Amino acid sequence: MATRAWPPFLKMQIFTLLNMAFTQRHMRDVVHGDVNLCNYVSLELIKKCTDGPKGPQGPPGPQGVTGELTKVEWFENWRQCAWRSGNGADYGEIGSCTITKQKSDSALYVTYGANMRVYGCSGCCKRWYITFNGAECSPIPIDGVVYQTNTNNMNLHRHRNIGGYCMNIAAGSVVVRAMVGDCSGHGNYDADSGWNSASRIIVREVPKSPYD
């Protein structure tokens, strides 16, 4: 005997009737305390389990710790001045870069990168350093030295970087200069800056350090 397939609409009606009977039966069991209704997976049952009466408002919680208001201002104010020419000066300015400082309580970060060399000497030294409107950073300068010994006939060209932060500079126009001069305790020797390569001064205004 062939099996007769049920029409789809009839299957849906049968499923609906069975689900209603299942729900009514177990709701009756819950009323009599015979079964936990929430153990049965049914959208209607879950809704009935969760939609209970609204409880009273709880007491207010304790007051939190008062925080500190910190205002952080982020601004971009920087400049790069680059050139490609050698400078054989033993004293004085190698290059400069002017920036307009926006805030009186900010700091300036400066880096000077170039080829620096001392020639024709032994136990000799030259100093490269940064000035701001003609004065070095105080109390600690931004500088670097090149010292060498047993190199009378050596012409050693090396790229070097000098950099650091400087505070206590007033707002307004600031001329940043890369300078060369003598090391402490040494006399004059043959210095050279920027041989066969680019040199640059980068100046960036930054917020005051939170550790100062």
C-alpha cells in the first residue's frame, strides 16, 4: 500500500495544534508545582518565564571616587629645514631653521642630522650643538662631540644625529641653529659638516612633559 504525503498546510496546522497542547499541559503542571516550565524550549514558555512583575527599585549605590579632570590638547606644529651642501667651518653656524612657537608652556624637540668629521689630528675633538635664538638650552644643552685619536692621516666621514627636548622657550619666532665649536679642554681642529650628503634640522613643538 502506497504512503500518502500530507499537504504542507496540513503539516503546519498539526504542528500548531501540538505546540498549543504542549504549552497548555505544562503551564497546568507549573501551576500545580509539578514541573519547571523554564526547562522546556518554547518561545511562548520562555516569554512567560521572564516576564514577571517588576520589582521595587534597589537602594542607591555608594558614590564613586572623584577623578581628576585632565585636559589634553594635541596640536601639530613642526618644521624641517634641509640642505645639501658641505660646510668646512670650524666655528659658528652650520644651518638654521625658524619656527613660530605657539605656546609658552610647550617644549621644542630638535634633531640635527649631518655628516660630521674631524681631520688631520690625534687626540682631537670638535663639538656640534643647538641654539635657540642664540642661546643654548639650559640647564642641559643639546650637543654632541666627535673625538678621535691615532688618526692623523685618516679622513673619516660619518653621519651623526644630535637631538633633544628644550623647555623654557617663550612663544613666538624661534631661530634654531646648528653650530660647531671647540670641545671643553681642547683647542681648534679641522671640522667638516655635511660632506656629500643631505643635512637637516627638524623642529617640533610638543606639549610639556607630565613628568616635569
